[in-house]
Amino acid sequence: MQASRSKTVIPIVATPVTEKTMSLYQKTAKIYPRTVNGYFKNWRWLMIWLTQIVFYGLPWLQYGERQAFLMDINAQRFYLFGMVIFPQDLFYLALLLIVCALGLFLFTAVAGRLWCGFSCPQSVYTEIFLWMERRIEGDRMARQKLDAQPWGLRKTAIKFSKHGVWLGFAMVTGISFVGYFTPIRELTPALLNFQLSGWEWFWFGFYSVATYGNAGFLREQVCKHMCPYARFQSAMFDNHTLIVAYDSERGEPRGGRSKGQDFKAEGLGSCIDCNICVQVCPVGIDIRQGLQYECISCGLCIDACDEVMDKMQYPRGLIRFSAGGNTSEHGLLSHMLRPRVLIYSALFALIFGWMAYSMLHKPNFKVDIMRDRNIMYRETSQGVENLYQLHLINATEQAQHYRIRAKGLPEIKVESEQSLTVNATKEALIPLSLAIPHSERAGSQRITIEVTAQPSGETVSTDSTFYIPH
């Protein structure tokens, strides 16, 4: 990230904001973002390629004979490469949500809304749709001129082509989304043969229309009015958060001038008031008016301003990323290593590490014991018998053999079947009978039931009670 060595503090609000009266029913003016090249533009496209390769490519990865990443809702299974997660593992979902929340707090405290500008699906798909639009309709001026023209054969053909490409891309996105829940190698032929189920048709249509509508039409309106992150981000900002800022002390008063003109002698600042920073902004704001909640920190205005500064042979950095007004490497580092960020980082690392360790050491099978609710005990000629239901889940992708035993009372034994086989990723509910000879003990006695996988020897124990009548 290019940085100026200026120590000038960049104020949050550079120029007074004048009051404006706007009708609630006023039509929103369409924004025509201008093309710009530069450092942050390249980073945006790098993140677009990275996120889309993961999104579209992940469903096609295979692990053995199945899809590597699959959330099979019908079978109530979540396949994550070699791991099978069951509904009973909602604990991991809770940890994941906590990790995401802490990651949001940490990222925002350090870098503001860089997520919005570089990785948010809305920003990513809007940029992709804009790229398609530019390829078909042209850049900013060409699109404005086309929209101003009356409808005719040429305009209709161009618009039809654009929306056709948009819809095709949105449909690919929709089927890729459904492919996370239905094996995509089965889903794609089923779509072509119109053999999807009702729910698959619904989610394919919903996600396709949402992508087409949000990225093609709503665009910046989602960031301005629909996304809650833009509204509550101010609660996570402080004076040290990295933001896009305009150096008003250097730039004001702004005004036009020729390239070789001595603007300082005329009392002008470095800003030539070209408005290119506004023209390239995907949400249509003027960063020179100070930090605004609509700003998604994409950095395109920085690229545009630096390009103008190069042409005018002025130093770069009139608009730049700033943390507490300091953009030097030492200043950015000191602002990142502050208590708030360190606390967020420690909590994030601790909980993420705990979650990762728990998932990597997750047992290969789960055991739950439930006493028979209808019969508390049964007396036999040899002693006392208690009945249970053994719920066993095989969390591996191979059939497993298990041996059952009980301990905690002298001579307690398993009267029912002591070994069983459970197929891959299946569950079994087995009646279990435990018995002891006649005993002088009475009341509820604590026992332990152990289930051991064969031949691995992995054992899972669970406690229960054995009732002996008086």
C-alpha cells in the first residue's frame, strides 16, 4: 500500500456539510462509475478472482467418491473433506458464529470497511457486472450517451446483450449456490433435463434473481440502505481505524489550473477539482467531504487521485488510507498494535484455535444413553434388570464394529447383544439390557457404559443410573 510520509493529521470532516432538503420520493440518480487503474484496483480484482475461484470451484472438488464440501440437508449431514458433521455438532456452529463476530470486530477496528470494498459479495458481483457492462456498452461517457438516446434497434440490441450476459452469469451463480446443498455433478444434468426438485428450483431461481437484481440494478443502494454493516460500523470505529481520507490542509482551496502553473503563489491547494475521485466511486460520494457511512474503502478514489497527481507532477497521497492521520509505516504499525486490537486478536486466536482443535480431535462416533421410561426396573430369578436405549452415531465413512460393556457395580453385565455394526454415517437405536445379581444395595446407583470401536480401540463413555429396588 503506497503511503505518504506526511505527518499532517487528516481531519474526519474536511469541509462543512451544507443542509439539503430531499424528497423521500425523489428518484435516485444512476451512477456511472468511471474506469480507473492502479494499486487498489489490482488488489480488488485479485480478491475477486480469489473469492470466485473458491465459490465456483469448491463444489466441484471431490474427496474419495463424494463431494468434498457438501451440506446435505435431506440426510442431515455436513461433509467437510474427511469430516462428517451431524446436527448434534451445533456446538461448532456456535463457535463459528463467535469467531465470525470477533473477526468482524477485529477487522473493522484495524482496517475499517476493507471487507466491503474488496471481499463483500455485493461489491464483488457489482464489479463483475460493471465489467460486463463496460465491455458491452463502453465506459462512463459511452454509457451515459447510450442511456440518453431514444430506444432503437442498436440500443435494444446492446441492452438485450448486456442483460442476457448478466442473466447467464446469475444462473451459473445460482446453480453453484445450490451445488453446496445437492451434489453438483448430479445437479447440473438434472437442471439441463428440467428434473430439479421443488426446493432446488426455488433456491436456484431465488439466488439467480437476487444476484441479477442486486448486482445489476440495486448496486450501491444495497450498501447505502440495505446493508446493516454500514449503519453500525461507526460503533466499531475509533480515531485509529484505517480509513480513506482526503488531506484538506494540502488540497484546499481547490481549483483548476494549468500543469505548469504555480498554484501556491495563487493561494490554491493541490486539488485541481477535477471530480475524477467522485466519478470512479462505486457509491457516488465525494470523499473530499469527509468520512461518510456510504464509503466502502475500495480505494479507487486513491488510484484516481494518484493518477491525476502524477500527471500534474504533484506528490501522491492527497487522498490516501490514514490511521489517526498518520500514514507512515511506523505510524500504521503503532496504531494497529493498540489494546483494543490486541484484545480482539487474542480472543479470536483463542476461540478459533479451540474450535480447530475440537474439530480435529472430534470422536469418530457418538453415544447417548436413555433409560426406558416405561419400566424402571425388572426383577428376574437371577437379580435385577434395567432397560435402556443406546443411540449410537457412526461419524466415519466406513462401517464400524462396536463392543458394549458396563461398569460401576459389581458383576454388572450386558444381557442384550454386546456387539453391533453400524453402517457409514448412519445412526442406530439399540435396546440395551443391563443386569446384576441380587444385591444389598438399593436406590439409584451410578454406572458407566463404554462403547469401543473395533479394531481401533477408540472408546466413548457415558454415565447413567441403575435402579435397585429396596
